[in-house]
Amino acid sequence: MVQSSRQQVDAIPKIVDARKLVQREQQLSGSVPAEALERLAAVVESVDDGVQVELSFGRDLNRHMVVEGRVRCDVQLLCQRCLKPMPESVDAGVHWGIVWSEEQGKSLSKDLDPVIQEGDELNLYQVLEDEILLNLPMVAYHEEECVPRDKFQFGDASMEEGEQRENPFKVLEQLKGSSGKS
Ligand SMILES: [Zn+2]
């Protein structure tokens, strides 16, 4: 068999039994189809490619079931200055402790995020989607000056004071926007 040169990334399973994967010290590497993540779709303009996932199941020193790995995806967010799409990358570490109740979660070491499995089933897509949503910025602005500066500047000497008083929030927004990414 000759492998195609194009990298084909298979989807990881949606529903797993983490207990079994821990027993097998399973490694999962693959994608999550973007269309399966409805909550993500609701808050971004688009998801550029699939979501790339690497997970390895095992036990930590306290014998707790853990999943370590990362989840990555490229999305388009709406720039809050010009209201056009802007690219954003999410690259989040996964440090889960698998438990069956919130109570059990309290016994995990602090650097683990408790993930509750219901019976024999863990919805991996749902937990990964949570991870992506947590790592998305609340608001997005283009780094470059996407709206001409003169549309924003009210501090010009020729400006009436009254105009400035009218727009305190616009000025504030402008300050926030320009200092946000430096
Ligand atoms: Zn913009």
C-alpha cells in the first residue's frame, strides 16, 4: 500500500470510555470535525480547518486517571473595530483528571482540570469544545490599524471640547484597542 502524500487526518472518536483508554495507555491523535462543534460555531465567524487534537491517557503519580495533550484550531473572529473577520489561533494544553463526580474531582492535584465521565461514556468532543471556548479571547481586534486613524481621533486641537465630552467611551475604546497587543 502506498500512502497518499496528502496528510489525511482521521477524526478521533466522539464518545469514549476513558477508563478503558487509561488501561491501554491509549494515544489519540487526529481531528474533530468543525461541524460537530455547534457552540464554537455560534461564537466565531468560521473555523478554518478541522480541530487538531493529541491526547494521551494514563495515570499520574497518585494513580488518578489523567489525559494530557493539546488541542489546536484556527478560527476567524469578528474584529470589534472594523467588524471584519480576523484570524485567531487557539493552542491549548489539555490536563484532565477523569472523575465520576465533583466530589472525586476535589482529590485531584491542582494542575488537573476535573472532567466528569458519565458512567461508561465520555463525550470527548464536548470537553474539547469547552477547552477551545475557554481559550478564545473575549474580544478581538486587528493588530494593524484596520480603521483609518482619523476616524477615531477626537483629540485634535481643532476639535471642540463638546465633541470630546460626547464621546468619552469611543476615546476609551481607542486607547484600549491601541494598547491591547504590545
Ligand atoms: Zn479590524
